[in-house]
Amino acid sequence: MSQLLTPSVSLKTNPLLAQWLRFESNGTVTVFTGKAELGQGILHALKLMAAHELAVPVASVQIEAANTKHSPDEGMTSGSLSVQDSGLAIRQACAHAAQLFKAHACTSYAELLVHLNPALPIDLAVPTKSTALNLTDGRNDLEALVRGEPVFLHDLGINKNNWGQININLQHGRMVRGHGLRCTLQVDGWLEALAALPEGAQAFRDGSLVGVLAGTEELAEKAASKLQRLLKWDVESLPVCREGGVDLFELAPAIDSQVFHESGQAIEVDKDAKVYEAVYFRPALHHGSMGPSVALAIWKSDQANSGLKVWSHTQGIFPLRKDLALAFGVDAQQIEVQHMRGAGCYGHNGADDVAYDAAWLARHVPGQCVRVQWTREEEMQQSPLAPAMRVKLQATVQATFVSSDHKSLADQEKNLTDKNQVGSTRTGFVTWQHDVWSQGHSSRPGRAATPAFKDSWQTETNFPVLEPINVAAAAGAGAERNAVPPYVSQHVKVNAHRLLGLPYRTSALRSLGAHANVFACESFMDEIAHDQGLDPVAFRLRHLEDPRAIAVIKTLAKQVNWLARRQSMAEKEGWGLGMGYARYKSKGAYCAVVAEVEVTHQVNVRNVWVVADIGEIIHADGAISQLEGGAIQSASWALKEQAHWDSENITSTQWDAYPILRFSEVPDVQVHLMPGNSENAEALNSPLGAGEATQGPTTAAIANAVFHAVGVRVRQLPMTPDNLAKAALA
């Protein structure tokens, strides 16, 4: 039994039992959550937790998709926090309900209906059941997905709304835009363009924002294409990237630099110390969602505060509602946002923006439902990018370690398990400095006094173009995420340099700054280990003090037979083995990755091994899927992905211009979860999110494996044949 001594974030803001559970007359229990199902299987995991705590079959528990009318406000579904926040809240609510069930001698949860006060707070003193659940019930939504059943918002057709029996004539909308963030419509051509619209289509304008409506998608697309050709905008030119993409960092109108973290004391460096320095680059990335963003919206009438309903695959129903209220000048309570499944995103893609587009067009035809689906080109050009990042590392090592080059394999194996060789700072880092340059990593709705929708900035209201921010360190940080190294050093300093005023909208993509920071840190560790003549795993273990970090790396080394496999790789031309490690956000899941690559004319990732400590294991199959999916996506970022643009617009708008990893290129991925019921009390009581833990370590492991294979250190992503050749000549 375990007791929740400190309520989760979600319980603090939603403390009532009725906010989480509803007991139905047929004996089933309905569970509410504010977290969104994005393909990560979170609704299934939450349902399993509830059923386990209530001691009922999984079939007796229903979980409602997030809706602003009845769901608890849990902010964003992000940061790998759903199990930690929503899961622990639901678990505590169910534990309290189970206690009430026994106290009232109920034979069915339906009988609790007459005993409960809607204002009853959840009792935090009620212990939950034993930890390390490792629930195994399969997901009942997968069959529908495999069979292609209409479970996605893209498939939704609305015939009636929720305000009565009003018939709805579904209208299809499309937006017409100029290029870039800041453009102004030349209105002198507006009337002429209107006259050229095909019959049956309508066009609307607010400032420089233009959209069309029609009874069919084909007609809407035809009308939008017509206006796009006829209308003219004054646009801001984009800075064209030179090779390496460094223009962003040199041409930013302003840079906000600050010390993000500093610990220890700067000391005088011994004359025998050696200074290492390297610079790493991660380009701007697209989300690359397979399905373009879509939304539906309907206004009840044309009266102020008449009521708006939006169907969206947003990551945050309440932040979306807040910004819709700001954009349209209505009371947020008059807006209902219903979450529905859509294309996966793992970050801020176009879901919120297209919801605004649908609501803006729907306001022109009250009582009718408007559906807006972006094109592939819109998805790539209008969605926020993950920002390009440059990381400069500098470290000072007091003295060289004893070289392992001439030790026997058995002696080296012993070093990997010898506790006396772990966490020793006897000859460790004297200084470690990490500088990161990047735009902000969040432009999400709900965080500013004005709306965050890109198209709302084009209206006559003249909402300001919002500058991307980095979230606070307490929330995991943005560009600085995982910039503080896990390795022991006498003095650590992290400087963050936020680029301001650039004509690109950037926002969150899976793991935010952790991807580039871990890639840089773990590549740097390998570089130093190689120069010192030390095995890279042993080198890391010497500089770690956290026993869980050490356990994860040692387990991985044992699973892959690290030293023997690495030695055998060295005997095969073009084959290499590399590793990477990080604790996500320095407080989440521990994850170590080994990658096996074959380098021909390009880098081919053949095998990936993952070992993760995610604390209490709730649903192993779901966690493994998340870790595996993250590793595959990270491999795609590492090898292929990079956004491109010219002086007018983003040009990587199709898959040939923005290639992603193909099924034929996906490596074999093996995932091992450390036991959730370890002797460590923190591991026993705290589940840690798995969704983003593999992003940084996988890319780092691939880069380190490439060096092991061909002796080329690739510091600039992606590891394309061109970048590989440039690195070889450097």
C-alpha cells in the first residue's frame, strides 16, 4: 500500500472527487481526464489504473475524451507528465471511491450515487494499492485503428449540434494567405478577386486574413486557389540560410543572453589540465505529421457570447479555449472544446491554428458547422517549426585517466562493474560550460495576454506577433532542457542565448531542447573519452554519482555485451557501436541507448537497444511502445530531417523535400524496462513519463557509432551523406 503524501499538480487544481469520477446507474464508472489521447495510449493506461484501484473489470470503466465542459483542467498534454499528473490523480480518486464503497457496504458502484456530495474533496490520506502494477490488458482501440475505422477527427461528419435539433449544413473552409509571419494584403484588388469567385463559394476578409467557404471541399479548394492567384501581399523577406544554417544565429535582430545554471566554484586550472571544446548543430525541424491538421466549429448564433463549439485534436483544450476567447472577445465559459483524436504531433503543430481558422469562418455563418482541413503545404509552412539549435561545449579535465587501450577484455569488463571505479572525481572534470543558441521553444496558446494563433495576427484587431518563449526551469525548461550535464564537475555553467525577432514561428517538438543538448553532451563525452584512451561507457560511469543512472548504463552494457560487441564491430569495415545517456529533464525517466550502425555511402542504423528506468511501471507495453517510437523518430531526425526555406517561404513542403525514415530503414529496436519495484523509495512510488526519454540518447548513440565505424565525428545534423563528407574533410 502507498499513500499520496503530496498531491499531484492535477489534484491541487482539481481536488473534488466529482471532477474525476461519475458513478453510473448501471454500475459502471466514468473517468474524466484533461489529458489528450495523441496516439500514445494514455487513455488506456489511465483506464487500467482506475480499474485496478476500483477492483472492477476494465470493461466496467469508461473514460471520457477531454472536454472543457466536464473534464478537469490539466493544462497541456506534454512533457511526459500524463501518468505522473493525471494518472496519480485518478488513482487517488479511485482509492477514495473504493474506501467509500466499503464504508457504505455497497454491492455496486451505482449505490455510491446516493451517498456522495458533489463538493466532496478527494482524501489524500487513503492509501492506494501496491505499486509496480505492470498492468497487461491490451488496448481495445488498436483494432479500430488497424481496420481504418472512422475514429479520427478527420473522419467526423456533423449532422446536428449540441444545442438542439438544428440541422447543420456542413461547410468546407480554406484559408488564403501571404508568406511569412508579417504580411499585409493589398486590398485594392479585393473586390476584383471577389467577383472572380466560382459560383457557390463565399469569401470573407478581416484585415489581411482571408478565407473561403463552400459546400464541398473541391469547390472550397478551387475558390481558395483562385484568390491565392489574384490577391497580392506585401511580405517580409526571409533570411536565406548559408551552408550549416548559421545565419539564424548571426542575423537575429536581438539575443537575450543569461546564465541559466551555475554550480560549484570556478577554480584555477592546473597547468597539466587539458581543455576540450566543440560546437554542435541541430537544424530546424518540422513535425511531419502524416495527417494534416483539421478542426470543426459552429457558432450557435450571431449574437455576442452566443456559444461556440470546436472539435479539435489540440494538446490542450483549456489553453485553446482561453485563446479563442481572447481572439473573438467572448467569455471563455461560452466556448466548448471537444477533443478528438487526430494526427500525432508530440508538440505544437497546426491543431490549434486550424481550430481558430474553423471558428473564424464559422462566425460568418452562424448555426452552420464549418470544417477546415489544411493541405500538406499548409501543414509544413504554417505549423510552428522546432527551432534550430547551436550548442558550444567546453570542458577542462585535470589529468588523463589510465588508458584502457592495453588492458585485457576481462579487465575492462571488470572496470564496468567495479563500484570503486564509479563516481570518482579523482581525475574528473574541473570545469564544464554549456552555451546554447536557439529561438524559444513554446508559442502555445494559453500563455499570453493575446492569442497565439498565427492567422489571428493578420486580422484588423492587429494582435501582436508573439515571440517564442522558453518555459520555466521548474516546468522542464525549453532550449535549456537537459543542458545541465549529469556528470560530476567542480564547476558547471550553462549560458542560454535566446534569438529574438526572427521571421520564423517556433514552438515545442518532442523533447524540446533536450534532443540537441543531449546529442551535444553525449557526443562530447565520447570525444573526450576517445582522446583519453578510455572506453566511453567506463568514462561515463566514472563521472556519475546517481545510482539509478549507473544501474541503467551498466544494465545496458551487460545486455548488449558492450565491450565484446564493440571489439567485434571494429573488425568489420564500416560498422560501429555507440551509446548515449540522459535523465530526461534531469528529473524524469533515466534512459541509455546503444546504436549499431553500418556506414556505406550513407548511415544505416541496424540495431538499437534501450534500457530505461521509468520508476513504477504502470503499463509496460505502452511504455515500451513510447520508448521504441521515440527512438525511431530520433533516428529519423538524426539521419534525414531538416527544414528548408528560400527568401520567400518555407520550401520543405512535401516528402521529397523533407524526407523521413522509411519503414525499410527502421532499425530493430529492443527495449528493456528496469524493475519498477526497486529498493529505491523514489523509484517505488513515482512513475516517470517515457514518451520523450529516448530522443536525445538515440541521436547521440548513432553519432557516436558513426565515429566508431569510420572515425568521422559528425557534429552537424542531420547525418546525411553531404554532412558526413564535410565532417570527414574537417
